[in-house]
Amino acid sequence: MADLHIQINRDKGGLAGQIAAELRESIRGGRLTPGTRLPATRDLAADLQVSRGVVVEAYEQLVAEGFLVSKVGVGTRVTPKAAARPASRPKTSARHRPAGSDASASGPYYGHRPTSPDLGHFPRERWLASVRHVLATVPSEALDYGDPGGVPELREELAGYLRRVRAADVRPEHLVIVGGVAQGLSLVLHVLGRRRPLRLAVEDPTSNRQVPLLRRAGARLVPVPVDEEGLDVGRLGGDAALVTPAHQYPTGVVLSPPRRAALMEWAYAGDRAILEDDYDAEFRFDRDPVGCLQGLAPDRVILSGSVSKSLAPGLRLGWVAAPPDLAEAVRRARGELDLGSPVIDQYALAHFLRTGGYDKHLRRMRREYRRRRDALVGALAEELPDVRVKGIEAGLHVYLELPDGWDELRAARAAKLAGLSVEPVGPMRGAPGPPAVVAGFARLPAHKAFEAVRGLKVRMSGQNVD
């Protein structure tokens, strides 16, 4: 059993998070080797002089992230699979495989979506203060053509943020600033498939807005079903996989710890890359956010994120965190495409992160979005109890499985007329499934939820409303 040397700062608070971070770094650094058994929660709690619940929470977090495995009668151990990892990184080329079936359907590109944030809460004053600071302090030379990978100040701040909030294992030089997740995915797929066609496994259902983008980037799509544990890794095929593990879109399912482990094994066994779309992971309401996959396998996972859900889609600011050789290839591709992102906005976001404005905004919106989510879920439970509500633990949308006899498209139209932001799930599927819709709550004030749900109920019952 391992003798752990864990240092915690009692004045800082967040003891469970501190313990989890110490253990995570010990595993990454090799001090805790694969298969090592950890002390029982009671024993470690006694050693650290904290409550047992604090240690239990830390262990559960790392089990969820895939760093630890826990079994009754066996105890908690460092994930054994880590021992089998080769040192290779995702290559910038892919092997040719026979073509499989592609996910079909395309959809609208522009405008309000169920995953859109409430733009009325954009922190205008604080953002303006950051822009003013940039214009007053940044030297004139900084406004010239710069590094297509992004300004160093923003990459430094983002690396620190991703390590702290998303448990990522990333260095500033391995980050590339892009114009949102869409551009980041396009660049990565361009690099991975530049020598031969890339067969990309995608979740089924998946965002139908991404399908044309992925195909235009040269990917040949291989749909893989999603169930209650997330992507069905046992049915994976292809040269790479695109996943939304923290909050699958559209179902809202979180990729389970066993599936995380299986996905890593699939990637290492076949020298494959995993593209992680971390699209709304900051908004988790009922527990701490599950760490990103990239933190578990930084040599295998390419992490994409943006401020589109946290601040505003119109900022068009995102990032790609990749292994060194791939990050450099993406950086070069960005330079060949359009020479990089707007410099003033990058400096402004760096200042916003550095001064705590971003964290403060997220805390505020997390509370507000949770209130709106609870109002919508409560109204559905009261007015439409036969509608099954799923995926409520995180994000800006819920997944609604419709009652027998409901038509998906009719329900979507009725919901929109009632004031709800919805999209039918049918066009997102590669294979048939039960009728469902995605409903956003970020722009639905809590006091309007009951009225909107009742309007949906009335319309679906065939009654007229004023």
C-alpha cells in the first residue's frame, strides 16, 4: 500500500480538490505507478486530519476521470492500463481503412441554439475594462502580424486556467488559439488527414451542425451509438474519435469511468487520436466538473474548447491543446489559413482571465443557469410528467424523451411557439431512435418556465391558446 506524501493548505479551502490534484500529479509524474493500491479512505483521512468524506470525494473524482479504479473488497488502485501506454503521440497522418457509413443530415448554421448562453448577461463593463487596459498598455509592435498560434500572454493564462479548472495537462507552447471549436476541429482534421482520408468515429446522435464541417475537413464519418454510459467504445471503428465526454451532445450523458478507460485503451492500442470537444464543461451544477480526457492522456487526446458558451459565441475565441508535434502542425496550418486570431481580443481575454473576471462571471452564471434549469425541470415534472428529462447535471440544455404518440417535429414546433428554444433530435441521428428534443434553458427566465411548458402542453393536446 502506497505511503502518500500529500500537502494541503487548510486556509485555502477546497480540501478534496487539493487532495485530488496532489494524487493526479503523483500519477502523472510516475510517483504512483499503475496498479498501486491507495490507503483506505479512513486511514488517509486520519493521516491528513480531515473528514473521511473529503477523501471519499477526492477518490471519487479521480475514479470518474479514469486515474483510479475502485472495487469492493479490492480497494482503490491507480488505473492498471496506464502501464501499457506506449510513448508515441498521435501522428499527423492516418492509415487508410475501408469506408463505413456516414452520419447523415445537415441543419441550420446560424442564430440562436438550445446551447446558446444568455447574451444579456455578457459582462460588458468588465470586458470593456480589459479592452481599455489592452489599448492603454500593449506596445504598438504587438499589433503587428504575430504568432499564428496566439499571443503568448493568452496561452499562458489559458494553460493555467485549463490545469486548474479542467484538470488538463497542458503547457502554453502546446496551445493554439483559434476562432472557436469549429475552426479548431477543422484544423486538426486537416492535419491528421493530410496524407490519406481519415475515418472519424462520431457519437450517434451528434450535433448535425458539425457534420458538414467534419466532412468538408475531409473526414469520413463512422457513427457509434451512445447509451446511458456514453459512447459505446466496444463498437468503435476508425482512425480517430470525436467525443463530448463531459456532457454528451445532445443526450447530456457523462462518459462513465469504465468507458473512459476503454476509450484510452482503444486509442493506445491502435495508435489513434481522440478529439475532445469540451464545449460546456464549466457549467456543472450538481457536483464538481469531471476532469477532461486530455488530462488523463495528453499524448493521445486533442482538447478543443472556447468561450462561446461561457461568454459569447460572437467573440470567436477558442483553443486547441495538442501533443507537441501535432500542436506545431496545427499552428503552421493556422498560419497558412488566415495568419491568426484578432490580437486585441486575445490580450483582452488574457487580462480578463488574469484579473479574475472570467471566474467571477462563471460563478455568477452557474448560479443563474442552475436556477433556470430547476425551474424548467420542475415545470415539466408538474405539467408534462410523461416527458422524460435527461442530461440535467451540466450544460445549458436538457434532453427530453417524448411520450408515446408524440411526433418529434410537431413537438418541436409547438415548443418554439410556446417560447422554448428546442431542436428535434431526429436529424442528429445516424440510426433511428425514440422521439426526443433538445431544450435550452439559458435564455428562459425562471419565472417564465411554467408558462412556456404549459403552452407546450396545451398545443400538444390540440387546444387553442391566445
